[in-house]
Amino acid sequence: MSLRLRLLAAFTYVLVLVLVALEIPLVFSLSSRVDAEVRAQASAQAQIVAAQAAARLGNASQLLRVARSASRDLGGRVIVVNARGRLLADSAGAGLGSRSYRSRPEIREALAGKTAQGTRRSDTLGEDLLYTAVPVLDEGKRVGAVRVTQSVEAVTQRVRRNVLVLVGVGLIALALGLALAWVLAGSLSRPLRALARTARRVESGELDARAEVSGATEQQEVALAFNDMTERLAQVLAAQRDFVANASHQLRTPLTGLRLRLEAIKGEGGLAGEQAAKAELELDRLSTLVHDLLALARATAIESTASPVDLGALAREAVGRWREGAAASGKRVELEELGNPHVWANREDLAHVLDNLIDNALRYSPPGTEVRVETDERGGNAYLAVVDTGPGIPPEDRARVFERFYRGASGRQAGRGTGLGLAIVEEHVRRWGGEIRLADAPGTRVETVFLRLPTER
């Protein structure tokens, strides 16, 4: 998971936690407030009905009009009973004078001079009801009672609407908060992604690449530290390349002079001549090492020119250079062209790549075998493979064959060599955005080498 997503997840957690902590108590408070308002309103309306009914207990028609008017205002049922609990008026319009409500607890309390209020389940209606019962007083004397019943569903719907409004406000706040968090997370992660891109450029050899100093103070400090490190690394690598190149170049003249003197001594014959011949072999090894060091120094240099290169034509030239020498040792070098790959690279670098790979393959191939060079174009990329039928690379050496000066057991048994050939090849390939690896092909020394280079740059 990216840093931006991690930060967004953290912001989301905090926002949800805050909204839940705020809205849950608010919902309970709102529910209680609405319930209290409804109860107070029902009690006040019941008192008004009781006051109006006190003067009309003897007039059934007027009493019924009062009950129905109150029923419309309250959205519930209103009944009026006399002191004995007999029904005098019912907003529902049924059962007048034929039913006694004295057995109802709320009516008993109201006839006793108390106000009764609460909720109960109505099996007839199949819903919960809020009831309010108050006494009817005439000159301080209890002469009856009024009961108002209302559906709790209306209260529940009102609470539900208010809760939905709160939830909607919370979701809008969450969306705005997440949008702001996304922007902030992007501002925090953007300099890090830019730093990662710069680091990859440096890794690919662009030692002059520098990170942009932007963002928060801590991010700027990281960018400055990275730039300082890259500057010092470039200086160290440049000094290293200069040293290797200068040392190798300076060694050429004394090596040439030493070779001439050894040839002169070898021509005299005798024990001195024999020792001179042995010394000349060691001198050849030293000359090869100097040559490879110079090639490695050039391979790791930043400055280089590139142009379109026909990889097929380059492979034909390389096979032509090596075919005669391979035949002298009883081996064959063949070319298999399956496509027409072109790359944007330095021609000399790629020629060096081919020479090193073919030389390496011939060195480890037994007499009578073939080294095959393949070129193709696959998926828009150039493809190059050099295949031999040598003894193969032991599994423990496969991961290290591209290390400098590493030869492995089979390499040491093969005789002369510096252990720099494949390292130089890898440097050239990586410089031009390519990839080199060993592919599984049993019975081969360098089983298969893939070189993928972009056709455009």
C-alpha cells in the first residue's frame, strides 16, 4: 500500500471516529428531546380539552365537536368520560354511552385527580400508542377525565428524519474531510515519489540528477541530504574512473617496454630465455587485465554518444570476426536472424557486448560444438541471445557471474581470464536501458543471454 493510501486510511479512521463520537450522543439527545416535546405537547393539549369539556359535559354534541377538533390538531384519538368512567364523547365516533373506561389504569389515575402519561401496545391497532389522561375539573371538583392517544410511529418518523439529516450532514463532512485528506496526503507523498524517481535516475547512471527541494521542512531536509550524497557519490565514482583509466593508460608504456626486453632476453636462449618466456605469459595476463580495466572505465563513464544501430548488421559483423578463429579451434559460430531489430545506443558499446559474449561462449565450449548468435524483435524491443553448449554454470555461481573479478570454479578451470568480461557487458547493456540475464537451457555455459533495448529513446 502506498504512503498516500496509508495516510488516507489514517485520516478516514480519525474522521469516522470523531463523527461517530459526536453523532451517536447527538442522536440520543435528539430522540429524547423530540419525545419530551411530543409528550409536553400532548399533555398541554389534553389540559386544554379538559378545560373546554368542563363546561360542556351536559351537551353531548358540543362535547363531540371539542373532541374531534382536538383529534385533528393532535393527530390522535380523544375521548371524554364522566366521573364514573362512562364514555361521553369519542373522536372516533363509536360506542357512545355504552362503554365504561374506568378499568383503564390511566383513566383511574385521571379520575383520582392525577395526570397519567405513558406508552402501551395496542393489539387492536397493532402499534404502540402514547396516552395522556388528565382530570376534568369543574370549580375544583373532579367531574370526569380526558384521554388522548397518539401513534408512536409519528414520533419515530420524526426522530428518523432528524437522524437521517444528521447522518447526511456527517457523510458530507466525511466526504469533504476525505477530499482534503487526499490533497494533503498527495502533498506529503509527491516529494517522496519525485525523490524515488530521481534515485532511479541516479541508479541508471545519471549522476547529475538532483532531487527537487520542496514540501515540508523535513522533506526538504531529506532532499538536500540526498543531493549531497549524490554529489559526493558522483565525485567518488569520477575519481575512481579517472584513477582506473589513468593507471591503465600509464601502464601501457612500461608494459610495452617490458615486453620488448623480455623478447630480447628470450631470443638469447638458455635458462634466461626460458624464464623470459614464462615472464612473457604473465605479462600477457597483465596486459589483458589492463585492457579490461580500460574497457570497464569506459563502460561506466557518463559521457557517450548514441545513434540508431542495426543490431542484425552488428551481429553479422561480429560473427564474421570470430568465425575464422573459432574454426581454428574446431568450433563454429553461426548467426540466426529472426527479425530486424534496431536500437538507440552506442555502436562501439554494442560491438564490445557481442565480442565479450562470443569470446566467453567459445572459451567454455568444447571442440566440435556450435555457438549461436540470435537476433530478433519481440514486443517492440530488440532481442539478442548468445547460446553455447559448454558445461553450464553451477547453480551457486549463477547469481554472481556478473560481479567484477568473479570467475567461479569453472572459470578458474578454463584458464586465463580477468573476471571482468560479463561485468563490462552488463555495464554497457544497463547504460542503454537494457536487461541481461541467464535463461534456463540445460547443458550450456552461458545458457541464454537476453538483451532488451528500447527501439526509441
